Amino acid sequence: MDIVFIEDLRIETRVGFHPWEKVAPQTLMLDIHMGSSSTASAAKSDDIRDTVDYAAAASLLRAELSERHFNLLEAIAEFVATRILETFAVQWVRLSIAKPGALPNARRVGVTIERPADE
């Protein structure tokens, strides 16, 4: 199993349960690792259609997250993992979402989840 990954993807969305967080978008940082058995095929064919198109994944997530509000990072993580598993031919996804500047004296806070495709 190979891994296709996107690290430090910055996406603007509304997240948080405080009133001001429901109005103003915030930047989240995503690290996405996708387990894929198709990369060997793509290595032979040299064709983007034979692997996970990480540009398409980033574009999809930017579009969908920009239109929504979530109270919790955990809810965003579950949403993102589900969308990736539904859209791309991957066997699993490991996802970390961080919210920079959420706590004083901490660079960022966040959550990491891992989900298999068959769940």
C-alpha cells in the first residue's frame, strides 16, 4: 500500500461555537494521507487518471468547506474523511486538522483521525 499525501493545506472555513466564530472564516491547516494501491499502476502508465489527483482533492475540500460552518474540528475531520473516501479510490485516509492561534501559548490545536474505506 502506497500513500498519496497533502501536507499543510490551508483552507478557510467557519469553525467554532463562539458567536464570532460563526461569522468570520478562519484558516485551518490539513494534513491528509491517503492509502492507495493504484500508485503502482500510475507509475507504469504515468497517467493522472491512475492515481489520486491531489489537486482535485484540495479543490473539492476548499469548495465544500468554504460553504459550511462546523462547531468542532472533529466534525470537520469526519466530513473531510468521508468526502475523500466517497470521491477517490483510496483504501484509507488519515487526516489531521489544526486550528492555528486557538490557544494562547500554543502554535495550533487540532485532531487526527484515521478511517478505512469499508467503514
